[in-house]
Amino acid sequence: MSNLILLNTALCLPDHDVEALLQGRIIIALPRTFIHPGRSFALYPSATSINVLPDKEYYKSNLLTVTQKVITPISSKTVWIQSWGKCELCQILNNLESLKALSQLNIWTTKGLQEILLQRKHIFLAYLRVYLLSQPIEIPVNLQSQFIGLPDPLKVSVDLPVLTDRTFAQRKQQLEKLEPPLHPELEELQSAIASLTISQPAAKQLDDDIKIFLGWSSDKLIKQPDPNLAWINDIAKLGDRSIEQDEKKSNYQAGTDFENIARQSLEFLGFKVESAYKGGAGGLDLYCSKPYPIVCECKAGKLIPSRTVEELLKLGGMHLGKTQLLTSAKLVIGPGNPSTDTLKAAKEWEVSIINAMTLQKLVQFQAKYPGAINLVELQKYLEPGQIDYRIDEYIDKAEREIKLRSQIITAVKELSEQDNETSKATHPSFTVTEIRVHYNATHNPRLNDEVVHNLMIELSSPLTGYLGRIKGSNWNSDRFYFLRDLPIN
């Protein structure tokens, strides 16, 4: 953990402003007095506004659409503090000509900024580097002044910045020069889908990606563990539990639990599991129809018994017919070891056998890199017999391909950072040859321009969005620029 910083005071700001700082939409606050650079404080969201104008005239409508859904009503006695900030710069603005440009880059309307200037005669722009608290704190309401004393000193760290160093520096430069926003249409799109993020996981992912693209959020903050995926770590555990119950001659609930989580795993990987084939005792455990037919038998317990393959063929043939069964992939999943007879029959009838932990590895990989498991390619690894080592080979291959793409993205990022030091361009771009030369200089592989260009086209697709592309007159005149990282562990 980084060195701890002790805070004794909080800066009181309107709750909409604090929420926008938390979301990375803005990097400035409009305090009533000058704030000395270097000063640090907690960010106190106040529901009490000193603005003469109503919120709908003071703030842009796209901000209110978002903040009204996420700001929780503040009670009369306490308020929650979620973040702290450090003042990096404080400027004084007192000319009307700059207000329109300032509004375009921030959450306030031009009319709202004009009203502040009319009231105060000048506007203080405090550039704040904002960090999240590891745990929000609740304090009594105190609206005595702009700065309020905290009831107890607050220990904070810089471990959770809302924006990366590079993004903050770019945003700060853009704001100091009052350069126009780069992607106003994407800001409108983000506001339009923000209300869907609570109920629609796909909208949440798109919302996160747009925020990263716009520089409103860091990838580090967004990629937090998803509590809805905690079940993945239980796949092998449920298999082990079925072994324990088997040894104790206990009931078969653990076996049912294992079959259910195997089903959930196959669906998570992208298979379409047909519920009509689930029959428990005397029925086929699992049948997947897409992207290719696969018949699956789940065997809990410490041993995959000798008649498992025969049972799979019999039940599969009964439900699907002989022809469809023989042309379908056939899979046995179990935590135990297959008997010698089972291995022999699996080789003869082209049945694949994998351990529960191998299934967990596949699902974990898919969770870590959504869409990375190519089920059609995976089919090539479904050989007869025990194939855990083949699945490991497939995961290793997929991980190498992701690592290559991450390194290519890093090469573009490094070129961008070098260019920023000289030209100060917001989005410097580079040719395929420039990227290939830099990549080959920093890594052992020797890629040619055609391979690199194909990778760049993939990474700059709207569906991936790791790089941006400026299309040239032909493929080797295309230029690419950095948008966001592809982190790997």
C-alpha cells in the first residue's frame, strides 16, 4: 500500500459536482475562495446549493440524467464521504469570452457560469486530483463554511485514483488551453445509456468502455472483481465435496450441485444448453446444441466408473438418435479418476474426459478475458480419453495470443508517451512500420508489417476499442493511436 496521508478537513461542494468528480467527468471544482496548490482534503457532498439558478439551468441535462439516479438523498444528520482530492492548480477566471469554452469541457451551462461570475466577480478553477477512499465514511452534517473540520483525522492513500497520471495530465492541458472536447457525441451516448447500467450488464460494459475512451475513468478502477462471478471458484470445490460424500456413502445432493454448476459453466462459456434433455436419473445430464452439438455426462464422486461411456452412449442415442450421437462431441466431466475400462471405452468411442478443475480453468479464463474462449477452436482439442493437458495447452495458446495483443497496445502507448514529451499532441498516431519497429525493438519476436497491421485492425475495431485508426489511402498508410490498456496478469 502507498504511504498514508492524514486529512483533517473536507472541502464542501455541491453533491452533483462531487459525483461528477467521482465519475471522472470533470477535474475542476469551483470553490468560493482560492485554494493553495498542494492542499489535500476530503470531498464533502452538500445537498444545499448557494446557486441562484435551479439545477436544470445550472447543470447540463446529460449530467442531471446520470446524477439523479446515483446520488442518494442526504439525511438531515449525516453525510457519506467517498473520496478525497489534492489541489494541483488554482486559476482565476474573470472574462465572459472564456465561459462558453469552459462549459463545453465541463458539467455547468454557460448561463450557470455567467451567474457565478456575476455573483462573485471572478471564478476560481481548482484542479483536483481525486482518489477514492478504500471505505466510505459517515460524518455529521456541517455546513458552517467552505472547509469543515473532520470529527476524526482520516487516513487516506493514492491507491485508487479516479484517473491515471497520464489521463489527468492530458485533461489538465486541454482545460488550461480551453481546447474543444474531442468526442461530444460519445458523451451524449454515455448519458443516454447510463440509466440502463443497473439492469443491463451489456450496457454496463459499454458504459465502462466509453468512460475509459473519454478519459473519465481508469481501467484499474473499473476492472474490479465481479461478485456475481464468485460461483466460478466453487466448480472444483463442489466436485471435491461430491468425493467426500461418496466416501461417506452420504446422499447425492453434492452430485446434483456439481451437475448444476457444470451446466452453468457450459452456458457461461457460450454453449447453448438444451433444458429439455435434462433428466436426472435415467436421463441425459447435459446436451448443448450450439455452436456444435455436444453430449455431456457429469460424474460426481471419487471415481468415474467403468460403465460411464456406455451410459453416455445409451442415453445420448435414446434422446438424439444414433446418427446425431455419433457426429456429436461427447464429454464426461468429473472430479474423480476414470477407471481403466472407462479410458479404453473413451478412446474407442471418441469420448473426452476432463476434470472439474479443468472446467474451472476454462471458465476462469473466460471471466478474465470475456470472449477469449473460441468454442469452435476448442473443439479441435476435444480428443478421445483424458484431455486435461490438451485443455491446458489451449488456454496457454489463447493466453499467448492475448499477451501479444497487450504488448502491441503497450508499444503504441509507449510511442504516444514519447511523442507527448515533444509534440504535446493529445492523440499522437503512428504508422504500422513505426509500431512494428518499436515492438520488435522491445520484444524478442520479429513480426512483419502485414501481421502487425492485421492485429491493429482487430484492436481498433469498434467492438474492441483498444486503439483508434486513421484510415489511409492503402493499408500501409493507416495510422493508429492509443485509447486504452489491455491488462494481463
